[in-house]
Amino acid sequence: MSMRPAWADRLREARLKRSPSWSQLRAVSALEEKAREFGLTLPARESLLRMLKGWERGDHEPSDFYRSLWAFVYDAPERTLFAELPPSALSVLGLGLVAVEGIVDAPGGDEMKRRNVLLGGSLLGSFAFVSPPDPYRVGMSEVREVSSAARTLQRWDRQYGGWVPYQAAAGYVDSAVRLVRGSYTDKVRRRLLPAVADLCAMTGWIAYDIGRFDESQRYFALGVQMAQQGEDAALAARLLCDMARVNADLGNPMQSVELLGLANHLTDKGAATPTVLAKVRSMEAKTYAILGRPEPCHRALAAAEANLSRGKSSADPVWIVYFNDAQLAGVVGSCFRDLAAMDPAYAVKAEEPIQRAVASRSKSQMRNQALDRANLATARLRRRELDGAAEQADQAITLAANLKSNRINMRLKILAKQAEPFKVQHAGMAAVCERIALLPELV
């Protein structure tokens, strides 16, 4: 007689935990409702009931699709619900997303539940926290060096991008993790771990920009782990949104929405400044735009604009200094460009915020300028404004030639594919497509 796997018991317990009176029929109804929310088609209810009974008996395993869907129904991370290892082991081994409900003492003796979000994603991060400590004594000077490295990499990457900044960033992270294994006071810890998390965030984006997606996610995951250990909820939320954005770009919508929910949980509980909240909400909006969901995208954009309008705060962390009106305008335009794939009316709405972003960018923000131009070209192409599309695309290609950004090159190649039907009737678009074809493969 075969033993029922542990995940089958957890699936059944999750159903019963929601409400003891819930039947399997109610559970299937919740699954159907969640599928409708995402615009997904499921088999007939009888088939779903048979599958659910088989899953709970342990006769067969749910596919990745159903694992993700059940995770949303029961508000429990997928790997916690279905993995064969306990959550504590998952977080230590760095195997993925774990959300654990813990009990902490609140002032006045009340008990308060706190969701502790741990993303392993990298054995490097686990190594930092479970390996024997290094005898090296870490002080504030080392913290300042880590922070300075993150800002230097940020400027370098925005101006040029490419493999060289990534190699430098990866080396910095390796050195910073060794600092984490050193000895230091609580005061240094509260500054060191968020500084390392910030460095991981920068490294994750650099990796993503050159097309190294797996490495990107690992650095973001390590950053969340560092931010959590450093008790910086705002930075952890920012990193979760970064992960959500990347997952959306890579075609993983379920994971994106789950990560956004965790990020919102952290910002709701933490003392995030208006600028940080604006950044988080803008990333949320961008993710929903990629997923083709206009309503939550609009809500997130409105929240981002409202928060940014409250102005900068002296409590703003150093990593958020770059986020300003131009940055948000670029995000708004990019969101509308994505939504225009479903509704061409958004192509008109994208024009004004993108132009505002272009006019406000500094000369050092070459990659942002290239992305803005490419976005504007895409929006104009959707409106069949071929002269304007060719003009903006041409400028984006000129900027891209001085960069080493896989993200920009891929955006331009998508533009060329969309412009293919107009090459015969418009010489400018034909020339643009030829120039884009000559861009190098950077992955």
C-alpha cells in the first residue's frame, strides 16, 4: 500500500482551513472563479471534481497550471502547498518562494500574525546565513563601500549596460555576501543587510538587461532574503515587484500576481515613504499592463501618481533617489503601449507621457532614452503614423548602437516584426527594419 504524499494532505488541509464547512464542490467553485478572473478555461465541473478527489488521495499530481491556480485560491505559496519538504527546509536550501505565518508578541501582550516572506532562489544567500561566520569584523566603512558600489553600478549600467557591468556587479555581490558572514554590531547589521539587498537589486536588473534571466531572478531572490533579514520591508517589497515584472515579461503571470500580493502585504505593514510606494505601485502597474489587465493597471498608476505628488521625503532611502516624474511618466507610457495591444485607443494615450519622459531625461540616461523612443515608435506604429514611428525608431536604434542592452535590442526586434507589413509602402520603415536586423545578438 503506497503512502499518500505530504502535498496531498496539505492540499486537503488548505481547503478545510479556509472554512471547515467547505465541501469539495465549493473548492472547485473557488477554482473556477479564480480561473475566470485570469481569463482561463477549465474542464467541466465533473472532471474538476474527479481531479480534486484524485489529488487529495494522492493518486496523481496536479500539473504546474493547477498548482499555481490552487496557490491563489488558498492564498498559500505554491511551493509551500505542494513541495515534499517542510517550509523551513525550503527557505534554508534556497529552493524558492516561501511565505510562513509566524506569531510575534505585539505591544500590550496581544498576538499578531506576521507573514515572513523568504525567497531563497540562490544557494549563495543560504550560504551567507547558514555557513560558519567569518572572523572578519565589519564596520560602517564597509557598509558605505557596498552602498557606493550599488550607486556606481547603477550609473554605469544606465549609461552603457552590458556584460562588463554585470561581471563587476556579480563580483561585488560575492564580496558583499562574505561581509554578511563576518561579525558586526546590530547597528551595522541594520545598515549592512539592506545595502547588500540594494546591490542585489542592481545586479538583478543588470543581469535581466543582458538576457541572463535565471541569474536575474536569483539575485532578486537573494536581495529579498537580505532585506528581510535586515528588517527593511520597503526594500523587500521593491525586490518582489522587480521579480514580478521579470516573471510577467517571461510569461509567468501566476507567479507575477502572487509576488505583487506579497509586495503589497509588506508595504501595507511597513513604514514605506511616498516615493517608495510610488515605485512599488508603478512596478505593479507595469506588471498588470504586461498581463493585459487594464483595470488593476489603472488603479496602480493612480496610486503611484498620488504618492509621488506628495513629494520627496527626508526618510527616502538612497536607492529610490532616481525615481522622479520622468521615471513615472516613462512607466505610464510603457503601460499604455502594452495595453494598446488589446485596445488601440491606448496608443494615443501613450504619446503624451512618453514625450514628457523623453523631454525630462538626463543625457546620462541613455538606456531610458532608447526605451522611451522605442516605446513611442511602437505606439505610433499602432496608430499607423508611419513617419513618426520611423523617426522615433531611428533615434532608438542610434542610441542602442552605443549600448549593450539585450532588452532594448529585443524591444526593437519586436518593433521590426510589427512593422514588417508596412515595409513595401513606407521606405522609412523598411530602412528601420534593415538597421534593426543588424543589431547584434547579446545573449
